[in-house]
Amino acid sequence: MATQDRRNTGSRPAEQDEEQDTGVPDTSGAPEGGTPTAQTQGVDDLLDEIDGVLESNAEEFVRGFVQKGGQ
Amino acid sequence: MTPAGPPTDPSVLDPERFSAHRVMGTETEYGIIAPSIPDANATILSSQVVNAYAATLREGLGNLAGTRWDYTDEAPLADARGWHQARHSADPSQLTDTPPVLTAEQVAMVDPPLDDVGPLDSAVLMNLVLNNGARLYVDHAHPEYSSPEVTNPLDAVLWDRAGDAVALTAMRRIAATPGFAPVHLYKNNTDNKSVSYGSHENYLVPRSVPFHHLAAVLIPFFVTRQTLCGSGRVGIGAFNQAPGFQLSQRADFFENEIGLETTVRRPIINTRDEPHAVAEKYRRLHVIIGDANLSETSNYLKMGTTSLVLSLIDRQNAPVPEIHDPVRELQAVSHDPTLKHRVRLVDGRSVTALDVQEMYLDACLRESDRQGGTDPQSADLLHRWGSLIDVLRGNPLDAAGQLDWVAKLKVLEAYRSRDGMAWDDPRLALVDLQYSDLRPEKSIYHRLSARGDIDRLVNDEQVSAAVSNPPEDTRAYFRGHCISSFPREVVGASWDSIIFELPSQRRLQRIQTREPLRGTAALTRELFAASADAEEFVSRLLSRPQSNMAP
């Protein structure tokens, strides 16, 4: 399986693509970014989704995240 | 079965070959809070995580999974530069060779009065050895998952991810236990107030490599690899004293170039010489400077590129682009997400962090060419490494589908653009924190991943298999199968030993596993299959010429 860095292919040789049969991660490519309008829409959707996930009262929650030292 | 695919072809582990394959493993200390108990003792919360996971194992498999850690071969004060630090001069947190102890009151707080399967075992567990060969335990004030030994970076990603699944299972269990306050676990490295906790990498290297050369090659590499494997942080300085964004969670907490400590005066190169293997043959390089990664690509590149550079060192072909004042540059590189900062080299050149990474990459590509190519995983790593350097040189935000710090920065910039937030807005700090929340419903990383915005390298079925199964190609196979096959008779374990207590024997039987590439499925599967019980298993082991060593 060849590697897939979607926005950047061919700038370096992918060595031995043909013989990559085991032990190489299979990255299924996500769709391309699309038009600027679609991208903006995607970002708005994403922020709406994250808004719904964030803990309420950000300031208090962040202040309460106190850890003891580790390694 | 090995979840990631067929077992590694042993020839790629040949130290004479240039390759990313070598024995390696990860350690993750998770951030921990119980939001409804602001003053909760972190050690108690951490032991709740260990005990909750033990309870799920008992429930599912009907066996007791508590295993004492065998501290015999721990030597946290042995220094790779050839001496030992005196015990009285060490910080108490460096003494990791003695078991932690809870007071009676603390024990009462961990042991639940009642739950749906009855009380937990009367003894509070501070340590578990898991069926997949990993260790889950209380380290200082954090729960820590130490992965089983694997032979390649992709397997390291998989069994590291298995640790996140273990942590999630424990959290769910605590949340479902009446009388217990929910506990949240975060895969990050700082509370953004003054404290840092680690995610370490371990690499087996030949003892014959001089340590000072290892350090000279790795310091410039570690100062600059955060461009690929940093996890991103909102806030500047160890005390979060200035607003802003930086590449790394850890960079601001490092004060020295080389040293033995891991909890104070942290060094870029840690000299702890505790090989957990045949000391005459091997060194365990204990890397403490990395960020905990959520992105599998960041994690894969973190360990893959490091292992490739170690292979250059093994072959005495590594570059040494010595950096003037590396600690200061570590922080300067981290503080510049445009990646334009120029690092001053001792030879007078002034180069970017990506230029330094490219020096190592080019040396690797030359080495690969010299031997007529390399194995598929190493070639894949070289390709991704080069491609991402190019992407980051163009527009760094184009790497949001691969790298943690970029993915996080893209979300933060979207918030700043939509809501006009300054960098000291607490909602940005919350985005930073929740990026690493291990609960999928609260994790921003997980949101991005579920939308297909971040690449995966392993799938959920593989992760699930790696929670219960050890790698087949290291001694972790022997450890994991001893634990799962003989849960009552295995009374102690460590990286380099398994201790059996058998009714027929007056003394404990300690089996050594000091060769990381022995105890594999190929060498021990039949022994497990042929033994009806622990007595027979141990008796077969003891009847061999080297009776106290795993096959």
C-alpha cells in the first residue's frame, strides 16, 4: 500500500512502493478540502459540534484542573 | 493473532540492517481529576483507576489480575555515564524501585463499600500486569500505562492506543460504581499551572554504542522533532506566565541537556541506566522529552524517526548538527508555530528546525540507498517524514490531518476567528485540555477523528484485540500468557521476570526474561498449549538446561 499524504505527493520518492505488503499503516484518504465556501461551512459545523462538547464554565473548569508533578 | 498483522520478519531486527524495527515501548502518565471533588488526593484517584480496571477483568474473565511488581531488577539511580547517584541525594520521586503505600484511611477511600459485583478485593491494588503484557499502576500521583515491548513503531502506536482504551474502561467502571465520583483522564502532559507529567519512550540499543555519542546525535534531533510530534499547548512558560500557542506540551519544563532526573531539573537526554534486559548487551534508552500523542501519525513518526536515527547511530553514520544552547532553542522552536525560527548551530550556520530534521532524514535516505532500500515500514516512515517536512515548509496548517499540534491549532484559530478570542480566553485553554480527554463524547481529538479530519493508522478492532493480547514477537507474549493462563499461580512479574507460587514448591519460582526477543509465540506457544496447568508448565520450564530463563 502506498503512502498517502494527500496534499503532497511526489516531492520525494516513495521508496519501494510495490513491495510494501506488510507492516505499513493503511491510511484511508479523507476527502479533499473542496471550495472555500464548503471549507468555511465545514469549520462552522465543526465549531458547532465542539461547542456542544465543551464543559460549561470554561474558566472554572480549567482552573480546577490541578495536577501533582510526575516524571 | 497479532492485531497489527503478521509477526515481524526476524531479519529486520538484525542490528546490521538500517531499519526502524527494534524493541521499543511507551509509558503514559495520564492527567487525572474528579471534578466533583476538587481536593481529591491524586494518588487515591489513581489507585481507583487501577482497581476499577482490575474489577472489570475479574468480572469478564473470572480471575484475579492483581500482580505484585517484582522490583528486584529496578535501578533508577544507575547513570548511563558510568556511575550511581547516592540514594540520600536523590529526589524522593526518583526512588521508583520501592512499592508505593497507602495509609489505612486512604485504603478505605479506594475500597468501595458496595458495588454491583460485591466489594473489591480486600487488598488495594497499586499495580496490575495485564494480559497484553502491559503494566497499569500508580506512578506518583498519576495512573500510568506502560505498554508491552513491541518490535516496530506501528505496533508501538497500537499498544499505546490500547492503553487509552484501558484507561477509558476504568473511567467507565468508576462512573458506574455507586458511591464513587466520576474520574476524568487526560492524555496530556501539563496542568498549565506549573506541573508536568511524562509520556516516555523506550528503545533497546546495543551497549556498545558510546553514550556520549548517542546524546550528541539525539540532542539536536529532540530539539527539533517537536515540529512533527508536538501535541500543542495553549500558554507559554512553565507557569503559563504568557498567553500564546506553542508546539509542545513539555518543552518549557526542561532545564538541562543531560541528567538522571525525570521529575526535577528535567534533561533533554535522560541517563537512567536500567536496561530491564541483559545489561552486558543492551542499553534501554529512556526518552522523557516527548509529548503524549493522540494523533497516530504523530505518535508513529515520533517513535519511527527516533528509531531510524538510532539505527544511523548503530551504523556510525549519524549527523551531529550541534546546536548552540539546546535548552533555550528547544523552547524557542516550540514557541514559534510559523516554524521560521532559526536555530544557531555551533558550526556557525543558522537553520530552521525543519532544516535540522531534514539533515537527519537525508542521512537516513542515504543509508537506505547504501544498503539497496529498506523494509516496508521504514520506507513508509521515510516517505511520510519527508512529505510532512515539505507540507510544514509550505503552510503548516495543511498538516492538520496528520499532526496533533496542527490539528489543535486549526481548531483554536477557528475559534479565534469566529469569536474574536484572545489567547488568554479560558475557552481556548479548555479546547487544549479537552483535545486530550479520553472520553470520546468529550474529546476534541475524537471529534476530529470521527469526522475523518485526522488520519488513523490502526482501527478499533485492532485496538480492542491489543487490549487483551500481547505482541507475539517479544517476551511480552510470555508475560501476557503467563498472566492470562495462570492468574492464581503468578504472584509477581516485571519486565524481566515472572514469579510463580506453586502448591508443590516451598519456594517461589522466579523465571527470568532478560532477553526481550525470547519468550515469543514462536518459542513458547507450544509450551503453553502442552501444559495442562501451572505445575506442569513450570516443571517443563525447569527441566530445560537453562531452567530459570524463559525459552
